[in-house]
Amino acid sequence: MSDEGYFGPDTMFWQVNQEMFSLFGGARALLMQAAHPLVSAGARQTSFYARDPWKRLIRTVQLQLILAFGSKQEAEQTADRINKLHETINGTDPVTGLRYDALDLDLLLWVHATLEESTLFFYEKTVRPLTAAEREEYHQQNLISAELIWLPREHVPPTFPELRDYIDGVVKGTDLMLTDVALEVFQLMSGGPVPRTIKPVWYFIAFAARGTLPPELREMYNISWDTKRQRFLEANLAFLRRVRPILPDRARTVRPAAWAERRLAGENIDLIGMAREARRQL
């Protein structure tokens, strides 16, 4: 029997993450993560956004998708690569003067929580609304991903509503700020050069990421927003939801999910190798 990995096709985790439009949440989450100065400090140390930023961002997304759709061995191998990289990222943040460490549980939680909430947000806006039980199922399954990257489930809010409350508390608190790295990320998303493979959709993704940020973060990034922009955003998200059922599979389903389906059908599929080849084609 083929290895379904940690999440099979019947799980909410698979069903949500296989949707192409769910990936829009990654851009929103990135802006939220960059607003934390100690997360940004790690990015500054590794020159994450300075050297070939798009391939690096796409590589990060692919690593997350392998956790979702890879075999257990592939998911564990990928998590091990992430964890080993995190072990090397630590130091003193020149902006706040505070120590940062990519293995710090509070920083891991902020990254994990913003990605979960943003992914579900765009799934519901572009695919279908979820019930409270379905959101909770996704949250509980995502705890497995958290543990793979050394974030113990005991350190994660136990329910999805509590995860949202945690995010709201951080946003309304005093930890977030516009550092040089946060501004660099914002400028990259707003007007930087875009690979041709994602250029046709990127400007709307970036617009949607900016427009769906909490008001406090829109203010921090100095994003102009008004009723006209909000209506335009809502109309386009509703349009995507209407046309999604008639789009071809390749426009609706992320490639790692399609590769995983082939593996479950009996093909010998190397998700990690195929993801590496896809990056080379950018």
C-alpha cells in the first residue's frame, strides 16, 4: 500500500492545502511574520530576501507542501532540513537589542499561527466556507506539522478560536514593528521584479495580502485602504470562488498534491526531486 504520509486525501489538511488559491495566504502570512523584529532578524542574518528572493520564497512554500503531501520519509527529511537550518540562525537583533533564535518556541508559534490562519482565510474566501468543526480538524492536524519542526503541541493554542485570539493579542500588542527587513519584504511584494511563471497572478495576490491584513498592520506598513479597494478585493475573491469549479485541475490543485495522488495510485514519485526540478525551471 502506498504511503499517504502524515495526511491522506480525506483529511482537512490535505483538502485545504491542495487548493492553489489557498497559497495566497502565504503572502499575507509573510507580511505578518516579517512584522516581528526577531523573525526579521533571522531573515537578515541569512540574507533571505537579498539573494534571489523569489526562488527562496518558492522553495519555502514547496518545503511546506512536502510536509503536507510527501511520504512520511519525505516529510521527515524535509523537516530535518528546516530544523538544521534553524539551528544555525541566532544572535542579537540590532534593532531591538534582543536575542533571537529560530528555534525559539514563541517565534516558531508566530510563524506557524500566521500561516495557518492565513491559509484558512483564503480557502474560505475562494473555495467554500468551513464549519467550526472543519476549522478545528485542520487545526488539530496542523499540530503534526508543528511537531515536525520542533514546535511542541503544548506550546500551540489548543483550539482554532484560541489561535485566532493569540494572533489578535500579538497584533494589538507591542512586539510588532516596521524594521528594515519588514519594509524590504513589503517592497518586494509591492513592486519588485516577479518571475514570469507567477507574474500574471502575483499583483492580485500581493494586493489581496495587503488588503486582508489586520488594520493595525495595514497602518504599520502605511497601506492606503478605503471602501473602494475593499469592494474591489471582495468582488475579485468572490469571482475566484465562482470560477474555481470550472478551472482545469492544473489551475486549481498545487503540483505536490497532484504528484502525491500519482504516488498513491502506485507510481514511483520523488516529491523532493520533482520540487527541486520545478525550482530550476523558474
